[in-house]
Amino acid sequence: MQIRFLGAAREVTGSCYLVTVGAKNILVDCGMEQGPDIYEAQRLPVTPADIDAVLLTHAHIDHSGRLPLLYKNGYRNKIYMTRASRDLCKIMLMDSAHIQEQEAKWRNRKAKRGAYTAYTPLYDSEDAEKTLGLIRGTDYGEKVDVAEGIEAKFIDAGHLLGSSYIELTLTENGVTKTVLFSGDIGNVHKPIIRDPSVVTKADYVIMESTYGDRSHGDDPDYAKHLAEIIERTFKRGGNVVIPTFAVGRMQEMLYFLREVKRGKMVSDFPDFEVYVDSPLAIEATGVYSRNVAEYCDDETRALIDKGINPIGFEGLKLSVTSEDSKAINYDPTPKVILSASGMCEAGRIRHHLKHNLWRPESTVVFVGYQVPGTLGRSLLDGAKAVKLFNEAVKVRAEIVSLQGTSSHADREALMEWVHNISPAPQRVFVTHGEDEVASGFADSLYREYGLRAVAPYPGAVYDLIADECTERGDTKKKPQADAQKRKHSPVYRDLQDALGELQVAVTAAEGYSNRDLKEAAKEIRKIVARLR
């Protein structure tokens, strides 16, 4: 009886764990990495065909995104998740496949023009569609006989529609252990869905630590703060651009915006329009609308009982086609634009940033965690210029982080969550957090609660009967990891900002006298020589 940590070990994304009981192998999550890859990717020690079942905590791509790759490589058994997660995966995995195909098309066009190797997508739409045929939806609290010696139960995690902790009851050679996978633990007092459930018993706990080093603070009045941002931006004549995750955060923001509209909280602009520019988000919002009555909290239930759509309102515009998307920026009327992706790494949001970042009258509002190395994190960290579509764009817009809107529990909530488990678990494995955050949170659990907590390295293996580590895993960071760390230092970011400003200045210098241009080129080459 053992567990192997394959993904999200000392990293924030790419969750994946292999549980072995006797001759049976199951995976818990099969996620895609997003942002910088700090440690070497871990390979499955068994072939996909030898995996007996997959269990999914929730539909976010960093937990589900490699399921079609698993199918492509030979997996044909069942995939268990809640029914709401199944509905979300139907759109998210197909969208992920489409992105893979589009990237392959773009890269291979580039390959034809130069000395580039042809690119093969991780998987395609057919792989994703066939993966969906393996999914079996379950209800919260329902016990599932996964394989011989393995029973699973899904418990409401309060993070996303259908998100769950997974409680495994494992039996081998007459020994039974209860293993609890937290998935992503939800923040409390969030709109639409219920608060995370309390779990009081487990022998082993595998828990996330995304915000293991920080507090969200007191619950703010989100609608009020949002209204203040909208009003001051509109008075300047700008747009409010909100990069947001298409599933979960998008629907929360619509809930808050409905409150703003209902309360006429933007008094000078009561009829302002809100654009949702993400086909995926539009589909996901449909899934929420169909499922919310079953999974919602009491406040949302009260709205539904009155016949009120909790995420719909007058002035909400849905942009499906690329023509719809382009038209948003042709219209000079101040507006709110919600678009994916939440970390600004891909999707239509990058077009909206290109049109608004250089405008001092506009505001960009971040409403979720930004992984180091992403464009979103660079903007939050104060970048003075960024590169979009091979063009330097000066950052003049107001950059705001709407505090407390995370769908992840903060440090205090995480500590309370695990402290509710009594008697204390034999061991707590801390995952799904940045390297220093995961190890620091594990240390806090030991110092404050006396828990035997560890932040395992990628590839680490623990024997759950002997309660010991049998393989420590890969403790070495990838060669570029230290360079990546330096890349995010304040001094290096300062250098990047200066480069961005230089790119903007060079672009604007067209038409200057030849003498001035030659002098500028000479100075730039001197700087380049010093840096080599």
C-alpha cells in the first residue's frame, strides 16, 4: 500500500498521485502544469493500460488536463468524479484539445518558414471526446467500489462547482487505512457554492497549500470594492478589464456584478454593459445555471426560489465569435470586460490587454492567484512594459488586485481544516504550493500542532502500512529553475521593465533624424556588450 507523488509536489499545478494497493493502481487527478516547471516531470512507473481507475477532485485543467493524454497512451478504464465535474470536463477538455490543435497548427506553420521541428499536440479533440466516454458521475457522499481493496467517497470541497475531497478506504493484507486527498480546499463565504465541508477523520492527509503563507484578511464587501473601481475608471473614460478563469471565478464575478447592478452602486453609470468574452466561460456559465440549484449555498438558493438568476442581469453581453470579440474594442463606450485566461497566458484576454494596458484611463483587475512567471504575475509585480503579440506595450493602466476573491482557502483556513481531523493523522503530505510555501506550511503544521507533516519531492514514494518514505524523489530543481528564481527578483524585474520601456521608445522613434537614430543604436550596443 503506497502513494507516489507525480505532480504538484513543491509546485502549484499539475496535480497527480499514484496509489497502489496490492496489484491495483489508481490515479488521483491527472493535471496539466501551468506556468514555470521547477522540477523534472515525473513519468508514470506503470503503463496507462495498467491503471485500474482514475479519480478526479475537480474539473480545473491543472487537475484534469492530461486525462486525454492518458487515453491517447492506452488508458481505457473508468474515470470517477462528481456529476457537476463531469459536465464541466465535457467543455474544458474539449477546449484544451482545441488549444492543443491550434498551437500545433501555429507552430507547424512557423516550422515551414524556418529550421523548426514539427510539433505534435499532446492530444486532439478525438482523444478528448473518447476520454469523456470513460467518465462516471457520482454524488457527494456516495461510496464507490473503485477496485479490489479500494473504496472512494467524494466530499464537497467548496472550491468549484462539483469540487471534492476524495476519501479513500484502502485495504491490503488485512490492514485498512483511510487516505484523504483535499484537492483544492475552498475559501469560505464565497458566492453561489457551499462552504467546504469539515472532515474529522483520516489516517493520512494529502492537502494543498496554495495560500499556505498568507491570509486573505477580513471578508471585504466585494460588490462595493468592484463598484468603486468601475466608477472611478468610467469617470476617466476607460474600460475595466478583468482577466478571470473561465470556470468558477467568472461565475463569481457575474454574481458580484449582478449585486452592483441591482443596488445601483455605480450611480453615474447605472446602465453600464458587461461583456463576457470567452466561449468556454459562456458554456461553463450554462453548466452553472443548470446545476447551481443542486450545489448552491442558502443565499443563492433564496434567489433561485424567487425566480432570480444569480449570475444574470440587464446589460450582460456574451461574445462568442472572434468578430464579437474584436467589436468590443472598437466601441469607445466605457465597459467591463471579463475574459480568459485568468493568468493572461493565452486566450482573448491578451487582445484586451493590448488595447487597454497603454491607456491610463483603463483598469486591469486581478481576481485570482497568479503563478510566478506568468504575464498576470508580472503585471501585479509592477511591470512597466510587457510584450504582447511580439509588440512592446507600455503599462499605463491602473493595475488592481481585488483582495480576498480567491477560491482557495488561506493559511488560517488551511490550518483549521487539518486541525479538525481528530485524532491527528499519522502523517500530512503538503502539496500544491510553491516550493518554499509548501515546505514552510509543513513546518508550521509541525511547530503549531505537532503534526508529522512533510512536503514531498516529485517522485517520492511512501509506504502507508510501514508509515515510511521508501523513495525520496527528485530533490534537484531543473537547471533553469534557479535562473527562473533570479528572473523574478526585483532587480531583474527592473531590468525587464527598462527593456520594455526601450522597446516602446524604439517603436516610437521611427521618423527621428538619422543622426539621432545612429547615436541611440550606438548606446544600446554599449549596454548589450556590458551584459554579455
